[in-house]
Amino acid sequence: MLGLSLFGNHKVSDEDWQKTTKIVYAHSDGTIVPELFRSYTITVTATEVVVEICDYDKRLLAKCYSNSAKNFKAVISQLQQMGVAKGKEKDFPTGGSSESLSLYKGDQNYFSAYDSYGSGTLRLSRGSLEAVMKKLVPSIDDMVERTRAAERQNRLSSDAETEN
């Protein structure tokens, strides 16, 4: 039950937040060369946090961490305070990084919105989704960089084999 807020945005209601069982946050780099491009998804429930890092073609890394109901409620509270809402579609710029948020009650997705440099449908009255998720998974930047370093190492090894 999304409530109507100022400027025609549909804010996630307190009732919906209380019934939320899963949060899916996704971040994607802008359009860049394949060896540097990374996207990641952080899925949060009351029992686990799952992180997946991908390039354009495949999943490069998947990690699962245990979570608690208390920690899940804290994340819900942080997101709730940010005034998460869905607004009208804006023009979608090409090439920039983007983020999205999906909320679930059981298997039912009841809210999905995205942002790409201020375009899209995701609206926040304050705060940063990325900051909340990086607080939950502080090592995400290191994890992404490790996949890039592995890609560079694989490319160097492949180049060395080609020369021989």
C-alpha cells in the first residue's frame, strides 16, 4: 500500500515497511570497457545478506553472510527515514551509473524503482541508498576491486601465453 506524498510521488507506507521481508539493492557502473565494468546486488533478509558481483556477461563473485532480525529492522528503519518513494519516469540518460531498490513481502515484489544520475523513478527525501548498503557490507568496494584485479591478472596471463 504505497501512500501518495508531495509532488505525486508514492512513498512506501509504514505498514509496508513493517511487512517487508526482503530488500534488493543493485548498483551498476556506467557504460565502460568490459574489463572495468562491474555491477553488484545486495540482497538483505532477516537471516542473510547475499552479495553478487558481475561483469557484463557473468557472475564473478558471490558471498553470503548471516544476518539477524535486529540488523534487518535497523536497515528497514534507515531506509524508512530516507523517505523512499517512487515518482514519475524521467528521461533515462545513457552511459551513467545507476542504482535500484526493490522491496518484497514474501515472494511478492511490491516496490521497485531506479535512479540514474537523477533520472528514473526512485525518490529519496534525504540520504543515500549506496551509503546504507556500504554500511551493511563495508568491504563491497574492495570486493569489486578484487574482481577487477583478477581480470587484469587473467588478461596478463593470457597475453603471456599468447607470446610464447
